[in-house]
Amino acid sequence: MALATIPGYPRIGKRRELKRALEGYWAGKRSAAELEEVAAAIRRDNWASQMAAGIDLVPVNDFSLYDTMLDTIALVGAVPERFGWDGGPVGLDLLFAMARGSLGETSAPAMDLTKWFDTNYHYLVPELTPEQRFTLSSEKPFAELAEARVQGVPAKPVLIGPITWLLLGKMTPHDVELLALLDALLPVYTEAIARLAAGGAEWIELDEPALALDRTPDDLAAVRRAYAAFAEAKGGAKLLVQTAYGHVGEAYPTLAALPVDGIGLDLSRRGRKNLDLIAEHGFPEGMWLAAGVVDGRNVWTNELAASLELLRGLQERVPAERLMVSTSCSLLHVPYDVRTEKDLPAEIVPWLAFAEQKLAEVATLTRAINEGEAAVAEEFAANRAAIDSAASSPLRRNPAVRQRLADLPADADRRALPYAERSARQRERLALPPLPTTTIGSFPQTGEIRTARSAADAGALSPEAYERFLEGQIADVIARQEALGLDVLVHGEPERNDMVQYFGEQLDGFAFTHNGWVQSYGSRCVRPPIIYGDVTRPHPMTVRWARFAQSRTEKPVKGMLTGPVTILNWSFVRDDQPRATTCRQIALAIRDEVADLDAAGIAVIQIDEPALREGLPLRFADQAEYLRWAVECFRLAAAGARPETQIQTHMCYSEFGEIFPDIAALDADVLLIEHARSGEELLEVFRTEGYDKGIGPGVYDVHSPRVPDVPELAGALRAILTVLPADQVWVNPDCGLKTRKPEEVWPALEHMVEAAREVRE
Ligand code: GLN
Ligand code: ZN
């Protein structure tokens, strides 16, 4: 009999219970016991949903209070020195200190946060040194296994695999290989696996998504060494090495030959090449295959007949007795349940599958394999109808935007003048001091703002009253920025719930959920829009607020837009046409907005592209093509501005060094980049490559509540000036400030302006 399983499930809670519990705990309003209670309830609920849907092997320890990479840091005892850990079990507060930084006497900056593969999830980066020792320092996986078993859950404990965990780390010094620590790490994993086996696990899943990236022969040798080491420890349990996010390429023969019991492969569209690998190299006899036929990365209904055909095609090599029907990756990246959505256009609802629906798809496919298609005839018929309705719907096509794209002139993505001439005009127009100070756009989204927005959404606050409220907020932050002496001001984005959603809501072709939350990092969630049809802009989106803000000050106020690539990468995107096509449609909408802001007299327009880098395909061979159209889309949007209007862009959470030429090709007049957490190597690249435009490397980290003082900020700025010429440098924080509290933001900005003054002098 084939088994139904998934690699992981969302964990923020169906109504984001975990978010509230965490934030309550951090604010000192909830006890640790209350937090643990909420967490346990979410786990119970998740497991019950999966069992009710017919999942045979239910992932356990995929849950996390913050991040599973961080949990693994705790598990193996890799707590960085600055947190003053003296061994022993890693407790809650130490865990959160690593994630968020700590205050008071033990003040220490947070660990680095970065993107998980090509998703919009962020993990905490292990900080490693060649001397790193590892000891088992957390009971979490064992406790959660025991908890699940008490509840009768057919538990499949999940760990991040040792290869992936190490390869995602950061080694100091850089020239030491991360995998040099493998031998030191393996005993802890061996111990953990032995304990899970002793705890009654039938299957243990080790996640190795790092195998979906280009891997060297040395990496693959390390994979073999690692998994050979577990053969004994696993005892009676079976090991499943689970990959995700695409095909495993050159790692396939290694993976297939491991002394483990099963391997999990992405067989969705993006991992389809795994099928060729199986065909080419065969599939080992006796090995189980977790066949990820249901796409865990998007929200579109699976074409069940096609998936069944795919699974049947595999059966020659993988008999049903060794088949698991699964999703292509953890369902962490999709919302919980489409049935809770009441306001989606009725026609598109059947096109959509969130986590709950994907469980049903997996279970239905498993039944089709085990009991024959007749047993699931009803489900298959409903599925066929949904697939056909999506394919033929006029909601998908807007002839006008298709025509406009087809007719675009070849130089549509070029600004009217080269940078040198633009910058001369901009200098004259803006008349800024050296080392100009600015921020990235948002100011704290206070309780007051959120309350007003919900009241407006609920109709309790009239549109006029809400507008007046927002104007008050904007006037207030403009006045504060003037008082602090910032040079280029922002309106603070109080009208925006989210930097992508805000635009999507005003564009055609997008749908929105009320409860479609997906975890971004820690307690932070986003509600990605769903792009189901052609994109157009029916009316200006931001001009009104930019104009109002500018009317309150003589200083330049930035128009603030989210770039096309970020809108694309942070949405669930239709998969019936190339992503590049959808992105060009969005670029045209932003271009029109740029032109309207420019015409309204806005002298600086920031087009944020924090997600440009994260759309980068994982495999080198696919990257140039993506970068080509991504850069083109940004330029298409930016070229809506006249030469004397300054285009800024902002990027964060990324390693930019490797895409430096593409960043330069954006041709933005000023680049504001996250920097505070990543050290001077990033800037070295800009210097050695000879970047000639404005650049603002963030002088402080906005992901931590710490308020940096003037000497610290002046030091950061001086460090930047040892690498970059002063006439190019801007002074700004790492990212937007909306998640911070006012009492953290205003003193920090005051110190920043003061530091800039000091260094200027
Ligand atoms: N302008 C946005 C803000 O300040 C940028 C956010 C981001 O880069 N993630 O909030
Ligand atoms: Zn940012």
C-alpha cells in the first residue's frame, strides 16, 4: 500500500495564534507556560487535520516557535559565544535572544537572518568556527515525538539534515569549509536519530533541500559519509532523506545509493527533471520514494489525473508498497485553508488549493493508487471541472495589456539620459548635503494605525475620517523627520498593510485572502496576493499620499513604490504563462505610477526590490535567464521617470556580491541596501567593481529592538567610508521601520542624523 505523507505543515496557527502568543510573551504579557500551551494546541490541531485528511505519516518537529534552523542550532548546541551560554539545555529566552538580539547587561546583536532557498521564509544562519564543538542541547524533537505519540499520531519526526544545516551556516574565517565540521557534528545527529528511534519513530525524515543546489563532488562525498554514519543509530526506524525546491541534479546517483530507506523528490513542475534522473539512473530496489507530485510552493489546484498518470508511470520502478504520495516541499509556504475565505471571486475558488486542500489531494491520489480510480471518481470529476474552468476563463486574459506588451519599443527600459547627466540634474534639483540621511520608507505601524485601519475596513470609520487620520499620521512623521534633520523624507507608509498587498489590491488580476497568512520569519507573516489573471492599473495608487506629504515640507519627500519583481516574487503567481510575462505586466503598471508621481512634482521615487535576489533560481544554469528579465522589468518601471527625477531602490536580506553586475544594470540612481548584519565584504565588491552611483549601506539593523548610540553609528559610517567614496554614500537604516516601536525608532534616527553630522564635519 502506498502511504500519504507531507514533509511539513504550517505552524503559525489557523488564526495566527502563535504570532499573538509570541508577541505577548516578548512584551511580557504572557508567561512561558501560556506560550507553550498555545504551541501545543497548534500542534494538536495540525496533527488532527492531517490525520482526518488521511495522511498516514504525519510530520512532527516541523513545528517551531521561531525557526527550525534556530531549533537545530539549539539541538546541536551551536550557540554563539556572545550570548553567554554555559552549556546545558537551550531555554526559551536564549533561543529568542539568538533570534532577536538581547538587551540589558547581556546585550548582544541577533544572529543573521536570511532567505530559505528561493522562498520568502527566513532562517537564522548558524555561526560557525573551525573549533566549534557540538553537544545535544535541546529536547525538542524527542518531546514533540512523545507528545504526538500520546495523541495517537502516526508520527514521522523531522530534522534538518546535517549537510543542509552546515551548508547554510556562515564560517569564520571564510576560507574554512563548512563541511569540515561534519565529523564533529555527526555524533550529535547520531545521538538524536537513536533517541528518535528509541522514542518509537517508525520513519525519521532528514531534510536535505541543499541537494537542489549545484553540488561539488566533495559535498556529495560528505553526504555519503553522513548517511553511512546513521545506519546503525537508526535501529528499527527507517530514514527518509527528503529534498525539495527542485531537482537534485548531480546528487541523484549519490542520493539513490545512500544506505537509507527512502528518498523524497520534488516531482512538481519545478522539480520535474527528477523524473528524467530516475529514468536515466534507475531507482534502487528496496528504496522508498516520497513522490512530491503536489506542488507545495503554490496555491493552484493539482491536476489529479496528470499526477496519477505520473505516479502510475513510476510504478514500474517504484511499486505501491514503497511509494509515498507527498508534496514537493513542506506546506509551510502556503496558507492553511481556502474554505475560510469568503470574499474571493467565486469563480477562482475551485482553482485554489491551500494546505488543507493539498492534504486532500495527497490523500485522494494515494487512494487512487491503492483502491483504483473508481474509488475517488467524485473527487476526480470535481477536480477535472476546476482545471477546465481555469483554463478557459476570460478572467485570465486582458487583450489591452497583451497588446501594449507586444508593441513596446526596444528602448522602453532605458532612462532618457545616462547616469552622469541625470545625476548632475538631480544634484541641482535636490541640493542635498554630503552624506545625505534618509530612511527606507515605513515608520512604526502603531496600534493606533492598525486600529484605524481595521475600523475603516469594518466600516466603523468612514473613508473620509480614515483619510484624515492618515493625513494626521503623515503630517506627524513629516514634522518629526524635519525636527530630526533628515534630508530626504518619507511619508511613512501608514496607509499600507503590506508593501505588496497594498499595490495588488489596487491592480486588476490580483485576488486577496483574509486569512491566507504565510510565515516570513519568527512571528512575522505575510498574506501573499494571488495573481490569477492579466495585470493592469485602473488608477493611480500612491500619488495622493505622496502629494499630501510633499505639501507639508520644503524638503524632498520620496514617492514609495514596490517594484515589479518583488510584487511577483511575493505573490502566488499563475502558472499558465511564463513568470516573465506576468512580471512585465506588473512593470507597466508601476511605470505608469512612476510617471504619475513624477508629473505630480515628486523629485525622488524609491522602487523597492527586496525580493529581486530571492527569485534567483537555485541552480546556476537557470540564473542568467531570470536576471535578464528581472532587471528588464525593474528598468521598464524606472524608465517612467524623467532624468531630473531620482530613482532610488532598496534591497535587503541578500547576498548581493554575486549579482553585482545585475544590480549595476538596474541603473538606479541610488541604491539603499541592507548591510549592518553582513560586514564590509559586501562593500568591497562595490568598490572593486567600480560602482559609480549613490549607495546607502544600512548603518543599523532594524530587526532588533536595540537602539544603537551615536558612537556606534558614527563608527559604522566611518567603516563604510573606508571602502566607499564619501560623495556616493547615503546614510540610512537597513530596512523599513514598520515593525519597530516608536520608542526604538525615533531615538535611533536621532542618533543616526547626529552620527552623520559628526562624520560630515
Ligand atoms: N519601503 C518598504 C518599507 O520601508 C521596504 C520594505 C522592505 O524592504 N522589506 O517598509
Ligand atoms: Zn528592506
